[in-house]
Amino acid sequence: MGEIDDAIERKDREVFTRQPPKTLKGQIGYLIRQLGSAKAVAQEIGVTADSVNRYRRGARKHARADVAAKIDEAVRARWQPQVRKRRRKQAATTGGITVETRARFGYTAPVGTTDDGRFRRLTVHLPPEYAQRLFDARDAGASDQEMRGIIAEGFKDVYFQDSGSRALGLSDVAINDIDYIDLEF
């Protein structure tokens, strides 16, 4: 996963209206309901079906650290899909997406102006069409570089060109060396 994919995933986890199950028994019970069988859960988390049944019954109270992390990740990936879907739809149709980042921005500019890339800390609200493009790209399995390109294009239009009122000769904004990135939608 890339930085942008991680930022979207973090945001998805923040929007839960209820917290996912915390106990091992509760998490396993939830996964069995979602996946249909102990065997399917076992394949998902990399243990035997017998181990899954022991977790479900409470015969084993704790899983190894690596298995516990896989269980937690599997639960969070499936928890409240409708809530996440509703938030994304709102961002893609009316709300847009706010991107806060500290990164090196490079760009192609007309002769006589500076096009030296430099670190900037920016917080920019991008219109809904950029949120839609970003979510569509992520769902289609786009690389982090492709998602950076979508955000860079949004920054070019909204921040650098101020929606067409300045820097009209600016083209090809690129995001390089991301220090951090956070999304709000």
C-alpha cells in the first residue's frame, strides 16, 4: 500500500459509528458471520479451522501477535461498509475532499519563472470530482503514483492556478517526497 492508500484507509477507520469487536471471541464470531464458516476464516487469517473454533468457543483467549493483527485487520476491513460507502459518496458528490500534506512539489512553468521543486505544507479542499476520481482509481487498483497524479492535478487547479485566475502557464504539477499526507472527507 502507498501513502495515499494508507491515508484513505485511516480515514475510513475514523468514520466508524460503532467500534468493532475488541475481544478475540467477538472478532472471530463476527468474521464467521461475515465469511460463512470457520474454514473460510481460517484461510483468511492463516490458521487452522480448529484454531478458529477454539477462539470462537473461548478455549483460547489470546492469539499470537501476528495472527491477532490479521484478525483485527480482517474485522476492520469488513466493519460497517455502508457507513464508509455513504461517507465516500458524500465526498464524491457534494462534500469534496480536504488534503493536508507536506511534500515536495515540482512543476513545469513558463520561461522566466522558477520551477524549482520545494517542500510545502498545504491544506487544500478539492472539489467532489477529484474525490470521485481518487476513489474510482483506488477501487480499480491504481498505483500510489496514479493517485498522487490525481491529487497533484487538483492542487494545480485549486491551489496553484486558483481555479483559473492565476498561473495559467503552469502545467504538470507533481508530488514528490511525501513527508506526510492526511485526507478528510
